Amino acid sequence: MTDLTTAADALGATLPRSDSRSDIVRMFVNGQAMTGGSIHAPLAGAEFLGPVRTAPRYRFWSFRDEFPGLEPVTTGGWSVPGELYAVSYAVLRDRLLPLEPPELELTVIELADGSGSLSMRVRPDALAGAVEIRHPDGWRGHLASRKAG
């Protein structure tokens, strides 16, 4: 029982129940949660909304070539490619977020079409040792170029 539920009960009020559609959010992924990635399993049952790009307001970083992260910037950013999913809060909270590395945190980002989406971003104090990704194909292109080179 949450404090909010307890407070509502104490006042004799009930909290409104959400319908299943209001429990769905858009989640932009650009690394290991993309199709074929090591933490994609939680999104396998989610609705794939398509490939998308961020607004050109982000730098993109690789951490030990294990996972990437977005960094919001006011200058020097570019449009990072990724995938967009419609996912429930429960899947996000219970299945996807626990798999994300500690260097990342949940945020709201701007997509190229001007709309918003949830996504992971680099924590401001976590950039030490990260390598910037500038490959036009994003994370997958970065990894492919590292293997080829």
C-alpha cells in the first residue's frame, strides 16, 4: 500500500483507476534494448512504433562498447538513430529499467519530429572514460566499425 493510497483511504476517497491505454508510454531506445540487443527481451511484446531519430540536441557516448548513452547539449549535438516502442509502465518499471546500467537514468527526450519520449540518458557525473559516437548509423554502426577496424 502506498502513502497516497493510505492518505486517500484515510480521507474516505478512492484513487481513480487508470485504463490500460493510459498505462502506455513511448520509450526511445538506442542501444542494447533495440531489436537483437542483449536487453531487448522486455520490449519483445511491446508495440514497435518504428525507427526514429532524436532531435539534434544530443551527444552520444559509448561505455566500454557495452552500451551507449545520450547526453543533452545546447550545441554540438546530432540526430541519434534508434527505435520507438509503446510500452506499459509495468514492463518499463519491472523488466526494462532494472537491466539498465547505473551510468544511465530515465528522462524525457525530444525526437526529430518535435514530439517527446521517455529514454535513458547519461547521468551527468558518469561520462569519465566514455568515447563519443559520431557514426551516422548510431550504436550499431559504431559497433560494426569497431569490429571492422
